[in-house]
Amino acid sequence: TNRSMLRAAVRGVSGSMGLRAAVPVARACGLARQAAFSAQFGRREMSGKVFVVCCNPVGESFSNAIAESCAKGLVAGGNEVRSINLYKMPSEVGGGEFSPIVSLKERQEYFNENEQSALKEDGHVKYIVDSLRWSDSLVLIYPTWWFNIPAILKGFFDRCFVPGVGFRYDKVAQKRMTGLTNIKKVGVLTSYGFSEEEVEKAGDAGKVMISGGMTMLFAQPCDVVWKALYGMQGSQPVEVRTRFLQEVEEMYRAW
């Protein structure tokens, strides 16, 4: 609602305060929670399957408010949504935080395509990989820290986009082949403490990685839709944040 958006805008800063997520989508869910969310906001006929990944440890963060607006728009637009926050995984798969650390065993098994033990034994990894293979588009929501993605999101890529999932290695042709051809579109919703000019001057490592190298793992060509809010650490008007949340909802309603 507009009142919820206003609360998020007043209190929200990148990585700390914001809206207390009133909808389970911002905190992760299975199909049962998705059904409840759809009933609340009114879903039209299914048009897509979207995997939404949010990365922020603070439940009241502006990132989670963005995730709520995104999911609300997606569902209203007729999409089926699976949504997680890497800091609070679904209870159905054990809850808790996703571990971004690649263990010695995982590294040693790295090139054993589809036989890596984490794909069979780690509930979080299994759920994420299943969701990646299920979806036809992926949305990443995170605060940009030190001009890059949060470490937990880097671990999401390191541990889940392994050979057999993110890509396949053709030993005959001696080259890597796209692994997730089902994903045809990637959305990124992020926030920055600095202004757009300052970020451009410093370099945006997260944007370079996702818009460049990561797209090679998806369908070719893969559309990347980027939307960002800059200058959150300054005296940003409340109306700017409110309008951003509204724009996110409208944008993803048409996804």
C-alpha cells in the first residue's frame, strides 16, 4: 500500500532500516506461501516463473521493501514466484542463513558435474538449484556494498552455479556450454549509498560481473534489466524512495 511504501521510504537505508516485511515473499517461501500471496494481491493467468533472490540480513531493510514491491508486481502480472532471502532461508529447507563458503570438499568435487555432494546433501543448495532450473527468469535484489555485491550473493554464485548447473564443460570441444538455458531474463534491483556519478567513477564491480560474465550462463541472448536507487546515505527526499518502490511494482507487473 502507499502507506507501507511511505514507511519504508522514511525509515529505509541501504543495508539497514526500512519496512518490516508484512508479506512472506520478502522472506522466502514455497508454493504454499506463494498461493497465499497470490490470493492476497490477485494473480492473473500464469505468464512466467520467476525466482527472486534478496540479500539483506536486516528484516526491516529497504532491500526487503523492494523485494515486496517486486513480488507484488510479479504476482499481479500473472507470474508464479519463488522468493528467498539468503539470510533467512525457507523453514522447509532448514531455515537459517545460506552459507557462502566453498568448503575444501566442494572445491575438490567442483568439476564432477551433477555429482557434487552439496547438490545432494545441502538443503539450501538443493532448493536454490531446483529453483534455478524451474524458473524462466531470475531477479536479484541487494544493497551495493563497497561498489560490489554482498559476499553472501557471491557465495550463491560460487556454490550453486557449479558445473552441471550454471554451465557444462564439453571435453571434446574443450569449451564451456551454457547450463541454464531456461533463464531468458535477469532483473537487478539494487541501492547505493553514493551518487550515480560517484559510483561510475569508482567502478561498479557487481554490475560488471552480472551484466557481463554471469549472462553467459543463461539463454542467449539474455536480457538484463537493471534498476537502481542512488544516494541513499544522503538527505534523500522521502518522495524519491516512495516513488522508487512504486516504479518497481509497476515495472515487475509488466515483467
